Amino acid sequence: MHKRPHLDFDAALLGQSFEMHAFFRASIIAGRSSVYSNRLKTAQKTLRSLNRYYFAHNCYSTRSTAGVAAHSAPYPSRTHTCGSLSAHDAGARVVLTGWLLPERKGKLVSFFPLKDSSGTIQLTVNHSDKDLATLSNVPAESSVLVQGQVVLRPPGARRPGPTGEIDIQVDEFILLNAAETDLPFTPSNVHNLPGEDIRLRYRYLDLRRTALSDNLRKRSQVAHLVRNTLHDNGFVEVETPILLRSSPEGAREFLVPTRTKNIQDQPAFYALQQSPQQPKQLLIASGAVDKYFQIAKCFRDEDGRKDRQPEFTQIDMEMAYVSWGPTESSDSLESTWRIGGSEVRDVVETIIGKIWKEIENITPPSHFPVMTYTQAMNRFGSDKPDVRFGLEITDITPYVNPAQRIPLDEQDEILEAIIIRKSQDPEFWQVSRRFGLDSSAEAISITEKNSAFWLERSKTCGNISTLDPTKYESSRINEELSISPGDTVWLARRSRVPNGSSTLLGRQRLRLLDAALRSGKVTHPESPHFLWVTEFPLFTRSDDDKEFLAKGRYSSSHHPFTAPMWQDIESLYEGKIDTVRGQHYDLVLNGVEIGGGSVRVHDAALQEFIFTEVLQLSEQEKAPFDHLLHALRCGAPPHGGIALGFDRLMSILCRTQSIRDVIAFPKTAGGTDLLFKSPANMDADVLDQYGIQPKSSS
């Protein structure tokens, strides 16, 4: 066990050293003229003496750093970051700081990568310099300061990148803080990283990896760009409360206990905001702000997935006086955007355009394509379709034998198909033939033998062997849909009116894509494919995530404040709930939903009708919305907004599969924090202060 050294530096030596350091920095700025050369040499000699003194008194061990004190004294300020130097700096004297990475020894010279958050540069140390020999004993990942000269590499040793043409010839170094020699893992060894749970537990080490630090820097750059764009468009950034009241808005909430009791002396709780939905609507209703935004923290008690976290960030916006649909004077652009909120659409497309131009050097179209929910479900089997590839779904019900169509009509169903043509889709055809079958989908390989009757003999359609094949054949569907022997057809039934977020063939379509990508038969195009999806059903009974609140009742597809399309208001009051479409719009990028918003209800009577007659909320459930209803009765303007998922957006820009890679300190898929060990149990006496009793273990 090494004792911590007692550092009683000679005061005169220390003072002289840092007087020389001040001159040393001045000489770097002024240039290496002969006027300075003598004093510069004196400064270097003094600093070298101080460094040797420090190492001599630190009892350094190559096996452990338990007895090595961190450098807790003044030291020279760095002149550059590692990634900022280039061949243009050749000949300059520099002071750098960073983490020392493993040594690579040559015959005459040792090479050490030095890394900081800006990049990595290579240090060179001559073996003949005994004063620098101790650098070889410094553990990898230690914080060091080095001083030296920028030198050009030999032509044959130069590599791409700004620092790939240069080295730093080291004259001096100071060990600022030694790393342990038995680190949980070495972040610089990217080819031998442990599993994600270990890396999340030691996130402060994992964040040293260039990939993660680059992600955080890009995230900051995008946030800055978003703020500037919104400010330039007249938006006001406003912070809204995080501690709110629990309300039935659609997702499970995190509750925060307080020591405050209600009038019945029962424990009282805050709820962490699911989103700033009510505050931002109230802000617009007040008239204080015409266009609001904030980069907001939101909280939902959901099971973790690769694209979800219990706490997440969204770019939140709300605007007053948004439209309620195109007017007769609207241009042709609005022919596909048949709902309100076109002002929100314009702002979002401006933001996205600037992000992709600045970050990706890609200019997206000025307006993104628009597709209704029904079109998306019919063509792609998903409410967030990936339109980068084909394999569109076809409704083949009209081709079904009339006798076999009776059960479909009785159950109000249709028969759909994905047709994989050997001649047109060879990459998908190859993976489809060896693809694992879904128990609910049927794959039929068309051959010369079955080509005339494959549809009539399909299990999905209902094989009726007594049918007279001479009266009804598959030749019509084969001819009209260009189906030939060698092709593969996937079949599935679904309800005639689409519901939910995906269909069986929609999910099968994505599985076929994944298989083709893994096989290398298909690659995604580089250009982003943005798409607006609109006209969702306003209410649903098909959302399992909301059933814990709905309990058999209707739930809002988006949230209960979304306005119906004006054409469907009469149907809403007549009780034709399933036919009512909402002024809800989702922004989809490459098959991933990156944002969603809507035009809001600004009519208090309509909002009350939705709460009471459609959602059938009890008086207790409606109570958290009383203030919103009153605000609507105080002359609230028509308004609407959107929230862009910042974490999902960044995961796409950073080309990573998990949003955990773009968050500094994320939770696991199960919602736990392995670094901070949260959530954690609390002592009974602490819970008692909040009026909470632990559940009995008996």
C-alpha cells in the first residue's frame, strides 16, 4: 500500500516555474523568434525540473494507482484541443490535455494516442529521452497534460483526417490524474466492449467513446439549430410546469408524493407531465404568446423499448389561429392536406429542411408527401409506413370466388395479398422462399400445376374442394395482377375498415425487409423519405396501451383535445363514433414516427361532449380538465401544435438503432438506471412523512 505523498514543493521553484509558463504561452502566441529563444529554453528546463520532482515524489506503481495522488496544483493551460490541430500548425509549440491511450512501441520512438472530446492526436516520444520514459508507465485512460511541437509525419505515414498528417513531439508531460489499471472496460478498445448493461453501469467511461461523444455534440448542434429557426419564425420559448395533476390523457404517469395532505388528511401526489399539453394550450388561450415552443422533458411510465424511455425529450410547439382546413382559395398543394394545421406543417418542414441541410448536407423537398391513415393502412399495412421500398399490399377481395366471398362479407372482412414477383423483386423473392412462416399468414408459391386454382385452394380464402374449377379460375387475377409461375403470394384477412397501428401483412412486409437487409440483398437509399399521415380515426377501441384507462370505453387515438374534421362534427353528435376522423397529423421518416400533433378543440361545448358522451369520463375523471374548459369559454382562439420526438430524431441522424445512444444518461429497456441505481427503495420512516405505508410482506 503506497502512502499519499506530502507535496511540499519548493516555493521558489514553483513560482519560477509558472512565471516561466506565462512566458512560454506568450512565446507560443507570438511565434518562436530568436529574441525569445533563451528565455524559452529556461522555461522548458524549469518545467522539466518540476515534472521530474513531481514524479519522484509520487511513488509510482505500474500495478496500481491507489498510492498515486492526482495533480492538485497549478498547471499550464492548454493552447489547443486535440482535434483542432492540422498540418497548418506544423512547427507550432502546443500544450494539450486529454486521456492517454495505449502505447505502441517502435525501435526508436513510442507512439501514444491522446484523446479529448474533440478528437485524437498521436504523440511521439524518443526512447533516448530518459525524462519522458515514465510516460510508458502511465495507465491507459489517465488524464495527462503534454507540451511539445507539432511535426509533420513522413509522407508514407500520413492518414486521412486533420490530425492524420501530424504528430506531437513531446517535450514535457504532467500526469494530472492516473486511471486505475483494472478499469471495468477500456472505452478506446471498441472491438472488445462489454454488453450494454455493463456500459450503462459505467456510463462515465462509455461516454469517452468517440461515437457517443459525437452523438452528444450533434444533438447540441441540432438543438441550437431548432431554437434559432423557431426564434426566427416568431416563436417564444416558455418553460411550463413539470409537476402537474394526474389526468386521464392516455399514458401511465409517474406520481410524486408530497408531505402535503388533502382535506381528508390523505396523501397528495403530483404527476410528472406526460407532455406540456394542457399548459401550452392554456398559454395560447391566455393570449400572452402567439407561438410557443420549448425543448421539453416528458415522462411516461411505459415499458422500455429501443425507441422509448421513461423520460424523454420533445420539441414542443403550439400556435394560435391555425386553420381548420383548406378554403376555396387554397392552392393545389392543399388538395392532399384536407385538415387544418397547415401553418404547423409549414413550420415543421422548415425546421426539418434546415436540420437536414446543415447536418446531412441534404436538401429535402420543400413540402413532404401526404397520405391519409386509410391509404397508409391499405397500401402498406401500417400507420407509419416505410415507403423506401415496394411490396405494397393489394386488396384481392374482388377476385375471390363468390361462394368463398360470403364468409368475408358476413364478417365484414377483406382478403389482402403481398405479391412477390420473381422477375420484378428477385431480392425479396429469394428471402421469401426460405422465410419463416407467420402462423396467421399464408404463403403460396405459384407453379404451373396450381396457377389456375391457387386462390380457390388457399386456406386463408377457405378451400372449397367441391367448387367446379371450370366455372371459376384464378386466370383473371393472374392476368390483371401479372402473377406468373415462380411468384410467391402472401395472403391474410383483415377487417374491411382498418383499425389499430398495423395489419398482419403490414408486419410481414417489414419482416421480409429485415430478412432482405440481413442477407445483403437489399440496401436502404441514402435520401430520407418523409411522409405526413393524416385523418386518423378520432377514437379507437384497438389501443391496448390505453385499455388500462379506457376499461372497455372509447379512447382517443391521439389525445382527448384533438378536434374532429369539420365535415365529421355532425356524425360525432349523431353517435357515429367509428366514422369520425380527427385533425391529427403524424410526421414519419423512413417508417419511424418522429412527431405527432393536431388541431385542438377550442369549443368548450364540443370538448365537454367528447369528455362526457364519447369517452364517458366520470365527474372525478373530468375534474382535472375543469380549468381547460373554462379557458376555452374565455374566448380561446383556434389553435394547434405538434411535438417532435427529439431522441428518435437524433437516433436517425446519428444512424443508431437505439435512442439510448443519443442520451447522455439513459435508462435500460426496463426503465432502470444502472448508474444511479434508480429507482430505489425508501426507508419506512421516510415513506411515513408522505403518509405512505409499505406493502406488508405477509
